[in-house]
Amino acid sequence: MNKPTSIKKPSKGTWTDAAGLGKERVPVTGCTSPDYFEQEVGHIFKKSWLCAGREQEIPEIGDFIVKEYKAMKTSILVVRGRDSKVRAFHNVCSHRCNKLKWDSSGHSARLTCKFHGWTYSLDGKLMSVPDEDQFFDLDKSSYGLAEISAEVWEGFIFINLDPNPGQSLEDYMPNFYHGLKGYPFHEMTRCYAWQLELNCNWKILKDAFSEIYHVPFVHNLSVADTFANKSRPMAHGVHFDVFQNELRMSFWGNPDYVPPAATAVTYKHGPSIVKRGDDASDLPEFMNPTKIPNWAGDLMQVFPCFHITLTANSYIYLNYLPVSVDKMLWELRYYARPAKTHAERFSEEYAAIALRDSILEDTRTVEYTQSVLSSGAKTHFTFSDQEALVRGHHEMTQRWAGPYPDPK
Amino acid sequence: MSTNLPEQFLDFAPYVKWIHPTMEGRLELRLASTYDEMKELYDVMLPRIEEVLEFLDRYELGKIPEDAENLLYLSYSFLNSVSCVEYYHSTRIPMGIEHERLVMCDPSDFF
């Protein structure tokens, strides 16, 4: 069951058919209804595996990061213990329920509450209570931090707010879990990271990053030519997979692309997410499923909000975190192998600048979409075969949280 | 912070205002500039950028004298001009949201 599988498109069929998806229009109410948003929080975000970051953020014993999950009204503390294991706890003191760690990251030999000094070990056990004899029969062994499930896959830390997750991470995402073994995540440790609060439903942004259809339009000033040429003006994705909780689109790069003068210098010396022609032969068999020579990358998403786009030389990490029905927090990171020379470092800086500037193009459309979505002017979204991942994600959402409300 | 440059690149002296050690700082310089200023930086540095990189690669990463490090930071600001000149024809992203809304996290958090 864990062997990677890929959907084969029938010669005359559609990706939508091959993935077993419907073709009907999809109500917009899943992105506008506050009640439905609460259903998503309860049935999706409190039940599924969420990526909290990379292990390299907490390399040493006692290193911690804090992830704020506003929609779920909790804060999660991810700590590396004395046994080097990564654990996750609700960031809440057992005494008067104060938030335990206030910084977004740091290092502590033990975890001490700033309110009354209750102190916990790195594995969450209550170690000491100031003025302990003033309490009434306090059994410290039953006052540990509230631990939640945490698993590490290829250096990514996943947490699950469900006290009893129905599936291990391996069973939850079997195709990527095994299929990406061998991708050099552990070598690509150089990271550029941004956060952005957006005025849109989390799915609206995710939808925008689940298809190539928008590229010739939204990115006509920037990266469009790296995806499309005269023979493929719409830069179609070449392969789509919609698994149980995983989605993947493989895409082509324009081999005729000639970068402008200075961009060409950066490509010569270092990585770029839109650089074309890198040797992909060492990558895992699961990647580039059609084995096309001008493969550019594989876009991969794990439901609900984890996204990586992998290329031969670097990758993008995205996390679509809900805040409210029409607000979200976006985490965007660019990972590459650390530069060994200044010329490589120069190119890496440009790769990060180019990514930063081009994603600002995407984020305008998503806020404009949300701003008119509740108008009632249009009640449904329409998706093409090239938007199979968008549809696939909406179907997954409804499988977890129930059908979108009737828009009438 | 000095703004000295290596001797063979002293003709970049009129552009030392672009020297800044952080990516965020360099972005602020870009956003506070006119397109013509960015274009001038691009035009001046492009013909010599390979020479700049060759010069910088005489030094190991992290072991670079101050004047060469200034040249490195200047070359990073040149990269902002590349985005402006080769793609957007503007210091900003014409159909995009504002750069100011992005919060760049301290990269050291992630090493």
C-alpha cells in the first residue's frame, strides 16, 4: 500500500476523469461562510497532520520553536529533548494556563513559566513548583504539559492536534513519504523565509498555487517565459496526481528560454526555482513521473496546507495557515544548498529576490478574489482539467469537513 | 560602517549608498529609490559583474576584507536593480501587493 503510485491518464481522457474527480462547478461558499470555516477548523485543522517547520530550526537539545495557530486558538511549542527527540506540546502552563513560551524561537535547558515559575523538563514533565507546600495534594506527575503527536519526515516536523490521530504520518501521506526518499532535503539547508498576512480564505491562495494556468497572465512580466513557449503557450502541467491526502503536478520548463543578461549570470553560478535544464537524473524515481527531458519541477501538496515545489537545484516550502474565513497567514520559504563561493552566494540572493518579487504578483489576485466573493454576483467556481489539483483540494476539503453550504 | 571599495572598483564610488548588509535593508533602499536610479546602478554594474564575482571569489565565504565585503553588498543591491530593470520596469511590482507587507524572518532562525 505504501508503494508510490501514479495516475495514468487515458490517451483520450482527462486528468479530472483519471483522478476520479467530478466536473461540476464548485460553490464559493466554502470560502465565504464563517460557519463552514469553523467546520474546517474542527474537522480538518484539529484532526490532520500540519507541518510546523524544519528540524534544522531546532538542531540542539533545548532548542524550541513556537507555532501560533490562530484559527485553532492554540499555540504549540516544538522542542528538542535531551534524548534528541522532537516533541510538541500545547504551549500552556498547567498551573493557571498562562502561555509558557512567549518568543517564537529560542533555547532553554528547561521550560519555565514566567507567571509563577512552574518549571518543566524538555520532555514536558513538571519538575518544580515554587512554594509547592502551599498547594493541596499536588501530584506533580499528573501536571505535565499537554503533549500532542509529532513526527519528523525528511527533516519536516509534522504535528497533529488530535489527541488520537487516526493515521500515522506514513499512512497519511504514503506516496510522498516513500517516493521522495533520496531528494536532497538535508543538503538544502540555506533558507530565506517570509511571512505574509493575506485578506483571503486559505483555500483561495492555495488554489492560486495549484495550477500553471495563471502563469502567462499573472506573471507576464516575470517568469511566464520560463514556463511557456510558442509550442506550449499555456505551459500545461504534464502530469497530475490526486491521492487520498496528497496532490502532485509535474510541470515542464521552456527549453528555449533565454534569460536577460544579468539573470543569465546568476543562473550560470547558482540555483533558481525557474532555472531550466538542470540535470534531474539523480532525483528519486517518483519525481518527474513522465521523465520528460525539459522537466522543471514537481509541485506537491499534503492536505490541508503543506506545499513543496521541488526542482533539481532548490525548493519552495509554503504553508497556508487559516486565521479566519477571510484571513490567512502564509509562510513562504526558499531552500537551496549553501553557497560555497561568493558567486554562488550572489546567485542564491537573486533566486530569493526573484521568488519574493514574483509571489507578490500572485497575492494581489487572491485578495481581489476574496473582496468580491461574498457579493452573490457569482455563486460557483469553474475549474478546467488543468485545474485538477484545485478541484481535488476542494473535494478533499468537503470529504473532511462536509459539503460546502448551498449558495442559493 | 565604512564605504571603502577595492581599488579596481573605485569607479563604483558614486553608488556606495547601495551598500547595506541585510536583504531587508537593501530592499528598503530599492523602494526608496526612483526607477532611473536603479537603472543607472544596473547599467554601471552589468558590464563588470563577472569581474566583480571573479574578484570576490578570491576570498573564502566569511573571510573577506571590509572593502571587498562592501563590493559584495553592492552586488546584492545590483540584484535588486536586475529585478526592476529586466522584469518589472519599476522599483515595485506593478500588479502585485506591496513589498512592505512581507515580513522577512531572520534567516539565522532557520540554520
